[in-house]
Amino acid sequence: MNAAVVLCLRKRVSRWQILLGQNEVKNWLRSTEHTTAIMRYPGEWKFPGGCLEDGDKDLKHTAIRELQEE
């Protein structure tokens, strides 16, 4: 699977800042041998990004589209 991530940097005086997104992340956790339960971890930090879609020309376009969506 092809995916892209955007790393946004901003220089403030003598240090760099990194833009991160924050949202709810869904992780699958196997609770028994026969069932799977969704565990949610609100507030996790992430870089803007996602998977290559059919309309994307290349991974750069994917990264820009994902940044705009988020």
C-alpha cells in the first residue's frame, strides 16, 4: 500500500516547531479467540497523511490532498 505523510515545519526565533494533528484513533484489539473489540484512544497525535487514492497523480499529490482534508 502506498501512503504519504506531510511534515510541516515552522521556524520560531532559534527553534523549529512541527505541526501535528490530533484526533481519535481506532485500534483493533483481540479480546477473545473468536471476537475482536474496537479500542479507542482519544487525543493521539499524528502527522497529516493517508493512502494513495485513484485520483492522485503521485504521492506528493496524496500528501497535499490529505493535508487539505485534515
